[in-house]
Amino acid sequence: MSPRTTEQFEAMRIESKDRIIKSALKLFSSKGLFNTSIREIAKEAKVSDGLLYNYFKSKESLAIAVMRSSFDTVDEMIIAHSDQNPEVNIQSSIQNFIRLIENELDKIRLLAQMGFHKEKFEILNQLTVEKYESSVNKFHKNLKLLGVPNPKSEARFLVAILDGLVFEFLLMDNPFDIQKFKKELINKYCKS
Amino acid sequence: MSPRTTEQFEAMRIESKDRIIKSALKLFSSKGLFNTSIREIAKEAKVSDGLLYNYFKSKESLAIAVMRSSFDTVDEMIIAHSDQNPEVNIQSSIQNFIRLIENELDKIRLLAQMGFHKEKFEILNQLTVEKYESSVNKFHKNLKLLGVPNPKSEARFLVAILDGLVFEFLLMDNPFDIQKFKKELINKYCKS
DNA sequence: GTCTATACACGGATAGAC
DNA sequence: GTCTATCCGTGTATAGAC
């Protein structure tokens, strides 16, 4: 029997680890962090309980890994390529956000869930505040360029609308037509 | 030793039950439903574990009682006395909502948290949708009376802003000055 | 790298005394 | 109405074989 190469081991490693994170995300997001057992996660990922502890030293560290990974995708999806035209910038930010809701609601639900606890994962709180502020600032800049009155206030409103949209989607299942909402939003903030 | 009257027993009953619900609310809201044990709740309420089961047949039924009670207060606080003047109506709705955030964030956090566990608390989902729709309709009616263009869209935006405000308060600890936000909102929607 | 078996603590719930 | 003691299941985490 031929011994496996280092590369093969590395591939197995990554594959297993990845499956565990995916499974944990799915379960944490739908059932909640504390209502999901290691056994369930291992089963879903089709690995043994023991193996899971080879990759993550505790349930909490697994949770943090899942959170990090989720935050990263959210982060990537929100980035808008900066254009010269402020209207284009606003529009693309809104579109990115809506795409996020459509495609990655699980990850958002997980982050929200973790963020709701009072003694939360401190790092998450900090990252969230940063994201919030950078979003407000971006909208502020572009609304100002457009000559909108009270651009700072309007930026906060706009971010609140998007956050509210997320919240409503998390609490109710598709309570209304998001595409229509998107059109209304773009109509309102991108007059051209 | 004089035997207690029925009234005295009833008073004790209500008092204990009330303390249990209050304690459960506090702990569920801050630590999460599944991360809070019966023992902790009983300890916080200064009763024994056994007694708790005299009033609630299971942890879940306690959770439902807490949820119901929280929903009721939220419900009451959101009610705006209907005025002839649409501007007054809008303003008072916004003020009620902000007062809710300021004073009852714990209850909202609990409801939001429970809203994530759809399988267990289906009824909550339904109630939430109803509340949402009635809010949108109320704003819609008043914005229409004011002659605002696209009143339906604007009503949805307004509700989304308020929901977003809640969401931001739940995720970040007092991320910005809510009083300033309130003034900006009222300025925007109640021009007079 | 992966599995099975197991130690050990904790949580929900009940029984029975006062 | 309230408490203490206890049963029993489940969950996290580890040990050791392959």
C-alpha cells in the first residue's frame, strides 16, 4: 500500500474542516448556537465527534471560526467598486446589499444571532460597528456629492432602511416582494 | 398559628409567578433561551427549582409565557391614539417606537431571539407579520392624507427605518445618539 | 487523519417532606 | 405554597486503537 503524500493529507484536512464549518453554519443558523450539539454537527458533516476536536479545540472556537468565515463573505459582498459617479455608487451599494439578503441570509442570521447576546463575542461587536460606520460614511459622501440636503441624516436613514430590511427578512419569511422594494429604493435614491 | 386565607395564597402565587417571569425575561434576553438553565432562573427569582415547575409545566411553557408577556407590552406601547391630524399621528407613532427602544429593549431582544426559532414559536411569526402590516398601513394612510408622493413605498421605508433602528440597537450597544436620530426623523416626516 | 468508547458534568424534570 | 434530594438523559471533551 502506497503511503499518502503530504499533499493528499492536506487536501483531506481542508476538505473535512470545510465540511465541518459548512455544517456548523447550517445548524447554528437554523437552530441556534446553544441548541446545536457537537454530535449533530459531526453527523451532518459526516465525520466523527472525535475528529471535530482535531480541528477545533472547543465548540466555542468552532463557533468563532464559523462567525469569522460568515463575516468575511458578508464583508466581501458589501464592497462596492468605487466609481466617479455618486449615483452609480449608491445604486451599486444598495444592489450589493439586496444580493446579500437574497443569497446569504443564513450567514446574516448567524451573525445577528451571535450579536444579540449581551456578552457577545467582543470582536464581532467591534467589527459590526466598523461596518456600520463605514457604510454610513460612504453613503454620506455620495449623497453630499449629489447635493442632497442633510446628507448625513439621509445616509443614516438609508443604512437603517437596509438594516431594517434585513431584520424583517430574518423575522418574517419573505414578508413582501424584495425586488419591488429594491426598485422603490433605487427610484428614490437614484433619480436619474 | 392562623391559617392563611385564600387571598393571601393567591397573592403569594401571583408574586412568585411574576418574579419568575421577570427573572426569566432578564436571563433569556441577555444569555439566550438555550443558554439559560432552570436553576439559574429559579436562583435569580429566589425560589426553588421545584416551585418553578408548580407554575410552569416545562421550560418551553415558561418561555412562551415570557414571550406572550413581552409581546403584550410591545403591543401596548406601539398603539397611537388616532388623531384627526395625520402629522400628529405619524409623529406620535415614531415617538412611541423610540420610547419602546429606549425602555424595553430587553423584551424586544427576547422576541427577536425567539423569532429566530421558527419551529418552536410559530405563533410569534404570525403576530409579527400582523404588527408589521398594520404599521405599514397606518403610515400609508397618514402619508396619503398628507399628499406625499408614493405613500405606500414611503410607509414601507419608514417602517424599515424604525426596524433598522431596533436592529442596530440590538447589534451594537448604543451606536449613536437616538434622540438626535428621532429629531431627524420627525423633521423629515413632519415638516410643520 | 479518522474512528469508537467513555469519562464526567450539567440540565430538565419529578417525588415527597414540611 | 415551598423546599430538598434525586433520576436520568444529553452534551462536551478526551483517550486510545486503527
